[in-house]
Amino acid sequence: MLKHFTLLAGAALLATSCSRSLTLADDGHSDYRIVVSADADSLTRLTAQRFQDYFQQMTEVTLPVVTDTAAPSPAEIVFGPTNRTDGDTTTRNHLGEDGFAIYTVGPKVYVSGNTSRGTMNGMYTLLDDYFGCRKYSASMEVIPEQPTLTLPRELYDRQIPIITFRDTYYRGTNDQGYIDWHKLSHDSSGNKPAWGSWCHTFGTLLPAETYFKSHPEYFALVSGQRATTQPCLSNPAVLEIVCDNLARAIKANPKAKYWSVSSNDNFGYCQCPACAAIDSLEGSPTGSVIRFVNQVAERFPDKIISTLAYQYSRAAPKVTKPRENVNIMFCNIECNRSQPIATDPSSASFRRDMEDWAALTDNILVWDYVIQFKNLVSPFPNFHILQPNIQYFVDNHVVALFEQGNREVGGEFADLRAYLISKLMWNPSANADSLMNDFLNGYYGPAGVHIKEYINLITNNLVQSGKSLSIFGAPTDGADSYLSPENLAIYEGCFDRAEAAVANQPDYLHRVQIARQPLRYAELEQTKLDPYGPHGIYVKAEDGSWKTNPEYTQKLENFIALCKEEGVTRLSEWHTTPDEYLEMMSRISIVRQEGNLSFEKPVTLTPAPHASYNRAADKILTNGIHGSNDYKIQWLGWDVPQFECVVDLGSEQPVQRISATYLQHLTDWIFFPRQVTFYLSSDGEHFTQVGQQTQPEVNRSVAVGTRDFSCTVGQSARYVKVVTDGIGTCPSWHLGAGGRAFVFMDEVIVE
């Protein structure tokens, strides 16, 4: 009987065949032995050894391992090609690198792939699908005790994966045992052995530090000036340099098959006349990229040259077709995650590009994104779209998948999401709901049903809200819908029941508490929306002053403590360790009211902040609250070269010091000011400069951070003016080179 990629079919086969089953072990006894070829490689021998170990754990029977030089016996479990294989060469030849067949011939059991990796894949499928073993995470596996262990007497299970490259990019999946069990394509360092280089390689193939000063014409012309953002792909010298550097890299790593020749991670493509002409003909900036990459691929016909279809190069070219040895790494970074790509109206342009590429080539790797990168420990209810999206990719000639999860430790449902993705990449037709239920019940024990209730609730609430789900979003985005305070309270009830169900089972309880962390994080983040409100950071003391809410402090400390216990490294993709988050949240928990002459005083802003970043513009700068690293909350943003803020203190008062706080967030085009100048006035019309601070060069060492610009005064005034000069445009080294640079301003403190 053929079982092809359906876990339930295997279970049914086992159940209906018990009367015609092979008994591999019974009450501490077995007649079976394990057989490998006398010249089996180390991986096949390891496969046999691991099966022997798991078999012993299940049955308390240690099967002997022999080579095929031993005389045949009726009861054998044979791994890989041997002289026992009964002419199965034809079957193996069609299994590819990862496929396998599990079958019986009389009492003998055969597990064989065309490669030793395929044979190992078959062994783990035997354990998982037929013996009920599970590897839920690197540290949590289930090996059921089974004194009597059976298999169907007539069994033929042949599996060949449609997706030949499968990578999850979760730190927890870098355990070699997990990699092997779930048939993943990366190694224990997270690297991809078949890839000599992975992505964003123009910067290494044409290093700016080597060539930009002497040959700026090798680099992109952006907004009329040369920038190091991307190469000028129409320049013949660039092709020669890139090919020379690639040849050196290949010589150092000749076994690697795939080599990336791809754009840097920015939008600064070349707009010179030659590149622009190509792009106009091809319909998008993809044109100059694909023509350049084809030229490189022609120089290296025995390698696969991979390039990105990403952001500005996502659209397929209209004229040029990729060479056969060109791989398209197609990225869906812009897509909404609340609905499946195949049916989501907002993903129509992505579907068009996907299908256009599928019409040009079968060599497509999809780079998919499955978590919220700016808030790694945050509710992100996307489980319902994982399988439909993978199936959509497969329908469009995708043969490789990179599911970008969390490169850091932890994250929302990290083990569950990695498990599901790994299973679905191997078998896109598997029953995803059954896989989830199996994981939840195995990983969380009696609490699993309550966590499933939570997942269903938050998912349904998201879908009914009609809101999109962005990988660059935040828990504050859903504060008026699926993450409203009322809904958060309901979700907390699910976790209360989950914790109660495993109160006396510490391992399960700890996992439940980790799963609850995203709700804690959402609650903490939402306190910043209305710090003085019922769910905020502050409470009013008897003397009328604002104090930090002790419940907020306790919740913050508990959240950080559990992050550290779990080993969480960052709360955002590129920054914010738990200690940094604690420092930041502690900083904003203090109201600067006492001694602050500007507290709740009116302000005049000229010009007004950018329309997207002017929330509560009349209050933000003088509400006594310092902003965090989320520029959308408690910050005002400008993309003009200069702006000014005037604070009316209400009456003339002695002023000793003035300070204003600014944010730098380089990946979001936000820079500290170039200069901040302070003025005082008695009438609001005639101002006198009293101080100035400058920062001539961008401090590139601060990827995300805040800085106070200040001056000491010592005279009386009613009006305080702060004039801010930004850097104007993003510098040539920046990913937004030539684009407007933002300045974000926070609290103005007058003492």
C-alpha cells in the first residue's frame, strides 16, 4: 500500500493491519537485527546506531547491528542499499537526494534512500509516523515505552519531497538531532552547506571601502550623486571585479554549488542613464540585475548563481529570461500575514510577480517571513496562513523555502512554529491542525487544550477585525481590536486555566509560562499608548502627583526575569536585549514633573511634524514622559532640514537648564540632529540665543538609542525655543542614501 505524504494514512494503515502485522519486539525479546552494507558510509552507520538506541528506549531490547557480509536471516531491518535489497535499485534511483522508501518483503523491513541522507530521513519517519516518537524541540522528545512493537506486514511508504531545500532559521533548530529528525537543510551553525554565499553580496563582491573613493562610477547614481548603496550594473569594470572576487571565493570553497550575486539590503539602485535605459525596457530595476547576473552565470556554468527578487527587484523582467543556472531568491517581505497570499486582496501585486517568475523559471527559492521582527516576543497569530502559503509557493514552481523565523533565542511560540513549518515543508499536504494538536498536547501536556483555545481565539479575532498583520508591526497596532485590553483579559483567562492544569508539573508549567510571555509584552507595550490611563504606567498619588504604578513595575520585572531564565537574547531583530528593555521601560516609567517648568505647558511647532508622526503633537513634548525606542509612540518626527519648538512657560521664570531628547534608529532613516540651538524670550517675539550643541558627523555606533541635547542658562524668560537642524538627506553609506532623513524629538525639559 502506498503512503505518500499523509500522516493520517499511515496511522490508518497501522490500525487496520494489526491482524497482519510484523512483531519487531515483544515483552523484552526480538528476533530482529539491523543490517547495513559492509562499505556503508558514516552517515548510514550513524542511522543504524541511532535506530538501535531509540529501539532500545522503546522496547528495552538492544538489536545487534551487522553488515551484509553476515548470512541473511528472516528477521532483519535493513538500512540503505545492501546485498539484501532485492533489486530495489529502480526505486532508489527516483528518490532524489532526500527521498526514501520504507517497505516490507516478508518479515524483512527495508529503509532505503538514493543517498545516505535519504536513508536517515526514512529512519526518522519510521520512528515518527509508525512508532509514535516525537522531537518537539531540541530539548524535548517523546519516546513511548512499547514492550510490543509492530509494523504492518504489507507496507510500502515512498516519500519524495517537493521542496528540496528546507530551512527554518530558528536558533532552536540548529541542534543536529533536530535537523536530522525534521530533514532540514541547514547545519548546526545555521549555515547552508550547499551555499558558498547566501544573500546581499554586492557589498562583498564590490567592497566600497576598496573602490568607492577611487572609482565612484562603479557605484549607484542615486538622486544625482554616487552612493555606496548598490553597484552600477551597467559598468563593464564592475562585472570583471565581481567575477574575479567570486572566482576567488569559489576556489576557496569548490564544493559549494550555490553562490549569491545579489543586491545589498537597501533601495538605492543605480539610476544612471545606462542602467535606467535597461530598467525601462525590462519594466523595473530587476532588468539591470537579471542581465548582470546572467553575465556572471555564463562565466560559471557549473555553479548556480542566486540573486534576489526583493523590494525594488521583486517584479519579473519583461524581456530577459534567467539562465538555467540562475536561482531566483523571491522575497515576500511586504505581504500581509493575516490572510493567505492566494486570496488576500492586498497581496495581488505579489501574486502577479510570483506567477510572472514562475512562467520564466522553475528555479525559485522563496524567502518567507513568519514572525514579527521588530517585536520578537509579541503575539503574532499567523498559524492559519502557514500551510496555505507553502502550498501556494509549491503551486508556483517553488522548489526551495527559507522560512525566516527568529535568529535569536526564543520568540513567540518558537518551538511550535518551527515544528509546524518543518513538517509542512516536508509535506505541504499534511493535516496542519492535527500537527498542531499533537504538538500542543505533547509539549504542554494537559495545558495544551487551553493554549489551543487561546490560539483559536486570537486568530479569529484578528481575522474578524480585518486588520493586516505586518512583520514590522507592534502589539500596539491591535490595541483597538484583536489585542484590545478586553481581549487581552480573555486570553489571560486561557493561560490561567493552562497554568492551573499543570500546576504540579513543573516542566509543562514552565513552558506554559514562556508561552504567556507575549501577552505580558503586549500589555507592557500598550501602557505607552495612554500612560496616564486605566491601563497605563502611572497612578495619581494623594498629593496629586503622578507615580509609577506598582503593578506595572511588578509585571515588567517578572517579564524580564522569565526572559533571562529562558535565555532570550533580544526582543527586536537587531537590538534590545532584556536588560536594555528593562532600562528603557524603567526610564519612561518616571514622570518628569517635579522641577520641570515645561510640564504640560503649551507648545508651538513650526513646521508641523510629518503627518504620519504627529500624534498628540500639542502634548507629547511636555507631558513629562520620555519615549522608548518605538518611534511611533511618544515621539514626533520631521523629515525637513530644520524645525523649531516654542514652549510657553506661562509667566517669566528663572531658567537654569534646557534639554531636548532625540532618537536615532538608523534602519528606519532616523538620525540624531546635526545641531540643536536654544533661545529664550520674554515676549515670544524677540529671542536670544543661550546655547547650542552640535554633532557634525553621524554616530554610526548607535544603531538605536537616544541622546539629550542641552545647555545651561541662568536667566529669566517666559518662552523657550529649541531649533533643530537635521542632517537633511541620508548619507552615501546609508541604506536610504539620497532619501530624506528623519529627526524624532521627544521631551523638552526646562529647569
